[in-house]
Amino acid sequence: MARPYIPSLDLIDPASKGETWAIARLISRAEAGVPEVREAIGQIYKRVGRAHVVGITGVPGSGKSTMVNRLVRRLLDDGLRVAVVAIDPSSPYSGGSILGDRIRMSDLVMHPNVFIRSMATRGAVGGMAHAALDVVDILDLAGFDKIIIETVGVGQDEVEIAKASHTTVVVSAPGLGDEIQAIKAGILEIADIHVVSKCDRSDANRTLTDIKMMLRDGVGGALTRGWAPPVIGTSSLDNEGFEELVAAFEQHLAKLDGAPGIERREQISIFRLRKAAEALMLEKLRTESDFETYGQRVAARQTDPYSAASAIVKHFSTET
Amino acid sequence: MARPYIPSLDLIDPASKGETWAIARLISRAEAGVPEVREAIGQIYKRVGRAHVVGITGVPGSGKSTMVNRLVRRLLDDGLRVAVVAIDPSSPYSGGSILGDRIRMSDLVMHPNVFIRSMATRGAVGGMAHAALDVVDILDLAGFDKIIIETVGVGQDEVEIAKASHTTVVVSAPGLGDEIQAIKAGILEIADIHVVSKCDRSDANRTLTDIKMMLRDGVGGALTRGWAPPVIGTSSLDNEGFEELVAAFEQHLAKLDGAPGIERREQISIFRLRKAAEALMLEKLRTESDFETYGQRVAARQTDPYSAASAIVKHFSTET
């Protein structure tokens, strides 16, 4: 039986009361980037800004997912409502989900104060970042206290999403390969909080020391001005370090109540506006251009990609 | 002593004679996306199309880099001139290079028939893909027979670059972790040729069998219509399998001389045109829009990102 279509604007009210079906539908539409949902997102945007958005990123193999699972439990113990948005590096072709399976298997899915959702990175025009931030607003409207955005931390898009949160956590782990370590180096710089997971391992101390040394040498540093990123060891196996991690969240959040917070929120707003404008602009380019005709001439080398691209873009002029 | 500035158009001639200094300067400008180089790229584009472009991608830890090193040696033995463009997932913040160090250490750097270059993914407007393809054209002009584009194979941008080559090779390896395996699943689909590296390992047979089974089940399949992707085991340690791999290159290249080749080349041309147009369009958006004023209103929640983005994009109209 087909569900009746409810316009996005009419989903705002039930979503704000925490109705899961309404939240899920709004999120699906935001993720798909359907134009119809944009007015609703606009209205939601003006009502929210209460939730604490935590971006958690780390290379594959960093134990990030298990760590997030433990962290969510810890936050639930404090009586908080927690949402997790996992940015899913799914296949760009088949659309098959990668993190999806893990999420479905998670025993947290059934908890009344938890909402877990994976978002596929495939096919998003102008990147995923603005869709992810739309989803954050919907979850904020729905009354979640902590919204965790989990990304794999490879690829600029994922890094940008992590940056567009209030508090950015980078997860490292001992014993990863050289190439992974090198990719990791690129994301260490965006951390407000460093976590070294798998601290039950004997080689974890070296990883902790390495990150502390790096910070002392002035490499990296927080996104938040005037904040010294703590380095926290956790063990998902022994359930250790999460007390300290949650305390660091609160300290960083307190910091954000001051001037650095205003600065950070402005940066996020401008970033988000840019991403939204880029998406709309590329949509306009796609729908109002004749790529086929020009493309065939490029393929035949009668013209070159830049001349053809210039000719296409020249059709768009700004009003004066 | 500062080098005199030579306009890009004047670099075409020396670059076409294989002068490394001219090739390097053109590449640097293409990579930086400076507008001045575009006319030169346009002229180069109309002169090239001779080289065989091979995209090689694989997840971190797949032994891809060592494999490429062996492969280049094998191609040099055949008297070919070989260029390698390594798409480098460098830090988006410090700009620090990751693959760079490996490349500098490579003993191939000094070989007269080899050109190796790493390109950073940071900051490229509209993605790296069109800049990478510009670089390919410059190397084609310079007379390289095989141009290898090596990417880390995580992130849509990297996958797109691999797809934009004539022959796409996906490297797998035995014994990788679950999360890495899952990411890998997403890129297996784009392979014209599968390589399983580290075949000196005892568990390599299982990886070979897994990929063959997957292909038999109709999962994945080549980018090239009517082509059954071979699955080739290599061992960089024992220098085995490269004969077979090079033979597969030639078989695939022969296939591309027919109708599937024309189709593939048209797809690449249209893809490239799109990327170039997107880059120009976003440049136009950035330079002709007032993000600051709108951004502050969004930050103050006086308006929402979509309304502001619409207002910005509305300034751009198509001529009728």
C-alpha cells in the first residue's frame, strides 16, 4: 500500500515532536536533494541551533565505529538524546551501502533515545556537505541533544563535513600501515579533540606520544581559536576513556559559548551557504546547457574542453 | 635568480619536443588552474590523443605503489616512454604531500624515459578531474606512450579520475581489514582489469577466487562494453604476473580501437567538458557573488542557506 505523500512543510510539525516517520521522510528528501524540501529546510533552519554537533572522523581501521558505539552509550547514560549520521562511502555505481550493514546490526537502533542514519556519498551534486547539514538541522528540530556526524575521513568532502560541526574529533589508532598513517596526517590538523582508540594495545602509548609531540611542535591545532586540543586515549574493549571524552565535549562546548563560538558558527554558516549556492548553480548549469552537442564536438577534437566550457558558461550572465 | 616568465602558449613547442622544464611548467599551471594556461591546453588538446592512458586505483594497503613501480620497469623494458601521475591525497590544510616522499625516493625518477609527478587534491575547484586530464594531455603532447594515473581509490573524485582513463585497473590484495574491504567493493565495479597484488602470500588465492566469483555473479563488470575483465595475480616481491598484465593492456587497447573505444572516448570527452564547465561556473559564482553579506545574515538566522543561495544564484540568468 503506497503511503500518501505529505508535503515537506507539513512534516515540520510532527518532526519537531520527535515523530520518527516524519524525521525519516524529511531526511530522505534532504539527502536526495529534491527541490521540494528546500523551503522546509529554510523554515527549520530559522528554528534550530540548539543541538551540539560533533564531527568524528578517522581513517579506516581506526576503530572509529566501535568507539562511536561506546560513546553513544555513555551519552545515553547521561539521559541525553543522541543522533548519529554516518556518512557512508558507498559505491558510486551500484549505490550499495557500506556502513549500512554495520548500522543495521547495531543493538542501539532500537533504543528510544537514539536515531541512527547512514547517508550515501554517491551522486550528491556539489558534494554531500550541504545535505549532511540539512540532516543535522532536521535532527536538531527533532530535539536531539548531541548529533554525531561520523565520516571515514578520506576525501575532501568528508573532511569538510567534519569541519562543519561544532566540535571536531579525529580518531587515531596504533598499528596502522604507512599509507594509512600518511592519509591520517592530513586530517589531524582539524581536530578540536584527539582520540587514540584501542588503548588496550601495548603500542598505543607511542601513538599518544606522537600526537602530543606533533601538537607541541605546532603542527595541526584546533579549528577553534584559543583552544588546546586534548589527546584522549580510549579503549572500546575495556570501556575506558569515555568519561574523559565526554568531559572534553562539555569543555569545548563551554568555550563555544564565547567569542570563538560566534566565529565558528559564522564560518559554518558561510561554508554552508557556499555549498548550497554551488549546488543550485551546478543544477542550473546542468539543466540549462547543451552538453551533448558540445561534448560530441570535443570528442571529435573540433574544439577543446575549455573553449566549449567557456561557450557554455558564457550563456550565464549576471544582472547589473 | 628568478626564472623569466614564459607564456604557456610558448611552452607548447618545447614541451612537444620532450623538454622536461617546459612540461613541468605547463603541468604546474594546469594543476594550479591558472586561467592563462587554458588556451594552451585547448591547443594541445587538438593535437593529442595518441597515448594510452591507464588509470590504476586501489585502497590503501593494496600494494598499488610497489606494483606500479614494477609495472613501469616492465614497460621501459619494451622501450616505451612512461609517465606516472600520482593523485596525492595531501592534507587539504597544510598542503603537505603524502605520496610525494615515496616518489622522490623512487629510483625511477632519474630514468630518461620516465616522468613522475604527484598532484595534490587540495583546493581544486570543481574537483581534480579536469586538471588531471589536462596533465594527461600535456604528457601525451610530450610523447609518452603510456600515461599511468595512480589514485588511492577512496573518494568519488579519485574514482572519477580512474574512470576517465582508457583502461582502468583496480588493485586488490589479500589480508586487508573489513572496512577497507568494504570500501574496495565500491571500486571493483569500474575495473577493466583486476590485479591481485601480493600473490606471494598464501591467502592470495582466496582473493583471486573471490573476484572471479563476483564477476561470474555479474557484480561489477568493465567500463568497456563487450569486454570481460581478466583477473591477474602479481607479486612485486617475485616480479611475477607483469608479463600477463602488460599483455592485458594491449588486448584492451586493441578492443578500444573498435566501436567500444569510440563510445569510451566520447564518454571521457563529455565527462571532461562537464568538469571544465563546472569549474568555470563555480569560478564565476565565486567572483561575482557577495557571500559575506549573505553569510552574515545566514549566521544570524535572519535568512536560511537555501533562500540566500537562491538569491545569489538568481543573479545569473541564461541568455535567450
